Amino acid sequence: MPSEALYQRLSEAIISGDRNKLLAIVEEALREGIAPSDIIERGMSPGMREVGERFARYEIYLPEMMMAAEAWEGAMKVLEPRLLEAGGGQKRVGRVVLGTVKGDIHSIGKNIVGAMLKMSGFEVFDLGVDVAASAFVTKAEEFEADIIAASALMSTTIPQQRSIIEHLEARGVRQRYCVLVGGGSATQEWADSIGADGYGRTAGDAVALALKAVGKG
Ligand code: B12
């Protein structure tokens, strides 16, 4: 079956929140030789975007959005090890502290960014979700990170990305770290306005920016 049709079916399975169906299509796509990153970015992500749009139009509600997220997480149990395998044997290129900002529990995009960074040879310390700005900074110092990567999906939580930069400035260590921002609410303009070092629309962008930050891009 051509890949486009498979991407379409992956997207539909996310929209319907059907975990078993999604898993079956993911297995099929892997058998067809489609790369795990394409299954995620070209198949599942457009489905999840559509879920968000339907939620915003009140066509679906929180339970449907949760089912879509659960289906996604089920598929990632199969896909994440494959992603890491694809990058196997990479030399350690740098260290990243990653998290979703305070007040925000969206983890899916952050987890993909983490998996893709690991696949590209980064050591990643994932702080999880709902992470205080100060915790990003404390962990970056402890972990001797090169990069702080912060995800924010809501208009109410995006100011937390600026707080991270303010905390770095207050501790006099702003220049020591490359700060990358992303997630549904972030834009390039936003990143520029808060003095971040980079904005990425996709996990692929996150990797490209991170490699550039450690002089490997
Ligand atoms: C799934 C989902 C949920 C799930 C999350 C499950 C989980 N484990 O993550 C659940 C059901 C729990 C949920 C809850 C809520 N949600 Co919600 N959710 C979504 C949805 C549909 C998809 C998000 C997602 O996973 N997308 C797929 C991933 C792959 O995309 P992504 O996160 O954008 O990440 C990619 C890029 O942005 C980038 N990236 C991400 N992070 C980073 C970081 C860096 C450094 C870089 C460089 C790049 C990068 O790379 C990723 C891969 O390409 C979005 C809609 C949307 N379009 O975003 C709404 C959405 C984010 N949610 C929304 C809302 C309102 C809520 C709730 C408040 C609902 C409620 N009434 O309770 C709660 C929030 C609770 C909280 N305090 O956080 C709104 C936010 C509105 C706004 N603009 O402020 C949205 C936009 C829906 C909408 N259109 O209204 N949600």
C-alpha cells in the first residue's frame, strides 16, 4: 500500500482514539519499511493536530482528547525503541535538560523531542511535566547541560519559558546554556522576544538546533 494511504489511516486511528487499531497500523507500517520518525511525524501528528482543532471547535471533548493521547502513548511503546535503535552507536554529542513547563502536563511532543535527541547522540535528562523554571536551571547546572529545552502547549503556560531565561540571568549563567523553546504555543517571534536561542516547530528542528548549538550542525 502506498505510504500516503498508511499515513491517512494512522491519522484516522489517532482521531478515533482507537489504540488497538493504531497499534495494528503501526505494525503494518513498520513491516512496509516506513521509518518510525515518518510514522510519527507524517501519520500520527496530523491526526493529533486534527484532534486539537476539533476540541477547539467543541466537536469533541476531554475524554476523546484523552483517548487519542492514550492511543498515541500505546504506539510510542513500540516506536520509541525503534527510534533509538535507528540512532544506535552514536557518539555522545552533548547534554540536554528537557521538560514541559510549570502548569502544563502535555508530554507527547516533549517525549518525541527527547527520543529524537537521544537518537541523535544527546544525553537527555527528562524532568517530566509541570516543571518549575528554577528546576530547569538547577538541573542544568547539576547535569552540566549544554542545552535547556522547554516545551509549552498552552497560552497560559508559555510565559514560563521566559521565566527560565530570567532565572538563568538572575543566577548569572545565561551565557552558559543554549535555550530552545517549542510546543504548540511557541513561535519564532515569541522565541526572539524572550531572548531564547532557538525555536523548533518539530522534533526534527529541535535536533537540528541542538546539533548546531554543540557545533555539530
Ligand atoms: C493530546 C492533548 C491533550 C492530552 C495530553 C496528554 C499527554 N500525555 O500529553 C490531555 C487530554 C491530557 C490534554 C489536557 C489538556 N489540554 Co490539551 N491538547 C492535546 C492536543 C490535542 C495534542 C497535543 C499533542 O500531543 N500533540 C502532538 C505532539 C507531537 O505535538 P506537539 O506537542 O506540538 O510537539 C511537537 C512540536 O510542537 C515540537 N515540540 C514540542 N515541544 C518542543 C520543545 C522544544 C524545545 C522544541 C524545539 C520543539 C518542541 O516537537 C513535537 C514533535 O514534532 C492539543 C492540540 C494541539 N494541536 O496541540 C491540545 C491542547 C494543547 N490542549 C489544550 C487544553 C485547553 C487542554 C486542557 C486545559 C483541557 C481541559 N479542559 O482540561 C488540559 C490541560 C491540562 C494541563 N494543565 O496541562 C489546548 C490549549 C489551548 C491554548 N492555546 O492554550 C489545545 C491547543 C487544544 C485546543 N485547540 O484547544 N490535552
